[in-house]
Amino acid sequence: MEKGLAGSGPSLGLSAAKAWRKRNALTLFIVREREAAGTHAMANRMIIIATLLTLSGASWVYGADTAFITYIVSALFLFLSAITLLFWPALAREDRAHSISPFSPLWQIGFGLFIVVVLISWQQGQLETAGSELSALAAASACFLLGRRAALSAEETRWTLSMVTVVFLAFAVFSFFDFVTGPETVLGQEKVFHQNRLTGPFLSANSAATFFMMSVIWALGRLLHETKRHQGSFTHLLERIGRRSLVSLLLFIFAWVALILTGSRGGIGIASLAMITLFLWDRRQAKQQMDGRWLGLTILAGGVLLWLSSGQVAQDRLVDLETGSAGRDILWAACWQAFLAKPWFGHGLGQFSVAIAPFITQDTAPLLIQQGAAHNLILQWLIQLGVVGVSLGLILWAAMIHMLRKGLRRRQRMKTYLRMMSVMMIAVGAHGMIDYALEIPALLWWFAFLLGLASSIADGRSTPKSVA
């Protein structure tokens, strides 16, 4: 017996040493993995910050609506998307069970359609003239990837959603005070038109209306999500908003006021319908049947008060409803004739002015000679890429709807954000029937980035139980 115990001493010591080495190796592995995760998280946040700064910068340089700026900003977005793709495999290794592919089906469809558009432009011999528009479309695909990357993990989702809210708020506040201090100027420069309407740096009140419409819908979605679990009195609701939703509330106020000051009848009307739809849809579908009357009455009363205190810009515009509608009728008639001249593949990207030129008469010249867009996205694409181009666009739009519907069916949480993005997408599309906002590169890039965020939320494998 003693002999057996003595003989087991060295083996026990060896086993203990092996176990100690294994524990040390495991500890070292965990430490290294955490350090790597911290490095990747830091790198990701730097990319998100760079993306948001680039989006903001593009918005402030007049929506990047010149070929030179479009090329520069597009190159930045493509560079950022290339960097984020380098980090994507590392993130997949860290969270294999919750990894999300960078190339979602929606992105693949969009990229395939982009290749088709490039081929059409090449076949028409217009790659050079279509260069800036193709660059903007390529950058939009990069923005989608960057948005998708920004919401891969729970922590990054929370942080990105908050940062987008802050950026929207800063833009709305600055635009508001820039307009109040000098209605006829923007960034210190004299405006060519829309002198008494808020245009922001886009120089077009209608384009600014699209941006602030997106902002106010975003703010309402945040407020609905952040107050979803509220049950109690009006005082408790205000306390919860003050504690968790102050930035979202401020964004709602400033974005709504800015939207009214644009005087865009379509933007104001569509945004109002969109907000009512989102509120009723979210309250009806919320799993926890909370009493949303207080929040609804608060938003309604606040919206009315802000309208009444916003001055005469919107009221004056709404009194004369025929202003602008006759001009659009003339423009759309010329656009339709230009489309019929080349119905299948269109006149080519960037060829709008050339396409409608033969159909400008002496009577319509004062109105049409300076027009650079159709004020209707479908007509715009019919002229530039014909029936084939519009069909491609409708396929992509249907893929967006399918993605959001799929996310709403499979997700248990974060549905408010998916509803918000669904409503925003329809609102932007509806406003695009009387304006050309998505033809402005910066607005297209913002829309693509938010859609990328929604695509990750729709996949939703790594979203926490409560993401503010």
C-alpha cells in the first residue's frame, strides 16, 4: 500500500503540472481573445465614426451634388468598406454562432443590378459621362455594407443607433439656426432660389425636406422603442423620456420644425402620414400592450404647437396649392416625350438635360431650360435607363420590402426599428414621386447606410434583449 502511494507521487505531480499549464494556456488564450475583441471593437467604432463623419461632410458640401465631390466621397466610402471587409472574418471567428455574412441577398441583388447598369452605359458608349452617377451608386453599395457592419453586435448596435441620432440632431439644429439667422443665405452664401425656405446645405428645400422627413421618422421610431415598456401616468412617461430619450425628443422637435420651415407640402404631408402610420402600427403590434395614449397625445400636441410657432413659411405654401403643380405638369410632359424617344434603354445616366432639350419649346423654355431632374424618380430613370432600368430599380425595391418583411416575421425584438425603416422607405419613395431627393448623392448614401443597419437588425442573430 505504501509502495503504491509512493509510486503515485510523481504521476500526481505531473498531472497537476499539466493541469496548471492547461489553465494558464486557457487563461492566456482568453486574455488574448479579449484583447483581440477589444482591438476589433475599437477599429469598428473608428470605422463607424469615419462613416458618419463622411456622410455628414457629404451632406454639408451641398449634398455632394457635383461630379468632383461625388468622386472624392465615393472613393472614401469604397476605402472604408474595403477596410471593414478585412475585419469581417475576424469578427466571424470571435462569434461563430452569431456571424452574419457581409454580402446579404439584398446587397447581392443590388450589386448585380449595378453591373447591369454599368454594362448598359458601356453599350451606349457613355461610361465617361455616367461616371459620377455610377460612382454614387457604387458608394451606395459601400454605405450599405458599412451600415450592415455597424450593427453586427449588440453593443455596436446600441452605440451606432445612438450616434446616428446625435448626428441627425446636430444637422437639424445647425440647419435651423443657420436659417433663422439668415433665411436668404446658407453657410454664409446667397441662395439662388428658395430664399425664404429652409434648404440646409442641399440648396433645395424639397431635398432638405426628404432629409428631415427621414430624421423625424427616425426620432419617432427611437421614442417608440425607448418608451415601449412604459406603463403609468403622464408624469412617469415624461420622467422616462427625460432619463432615456431626451436626445430623441430633441431630434423630433428640431427635425419637425426644420421640415415645416422647408415649406415642402409633399414632405410635410407624407411625413405626417408616415408618423401616424408608424405610431399606430407599432402600438398595435407591440407584444406588451401598453397604453400609448399619453405618448400619442404628447407627440400630436407638440407637433401642432411647433407648427403654429414655426412662422408663415408652411402656411403660405399650403394656401397656394397650385404653385409648382402646373410647372411639374409641363416638366413631366416633356419628360414623357423624352422617354418615348428611347423607351427601352433610355438616353444614359447623366443625360437628362440632353434628353429633354428637343422637347423644350419657346413657351416652356423659361421653366425647363435649367431643370436637371424630372422631380419624379420613375420618370428620371425611364429617361436615363428606360424600361429596363426602371424594372431593375423595382426589383431592388421589392428585395428591400422582402428583407424587412422577413425580419418582422422572424424577430421577437427590435421590431420597432424594422417598422420604422419600412415606413421611412415608403415615405422616401412616395416623396420621390414629386421630387428627386435620392438623386442627391448624400441622401442616397444616408438611405443606403440606414438600410444596411436595418438588414443586420433583420438578421438579428446578435441583437440583445433590449437595445435602446
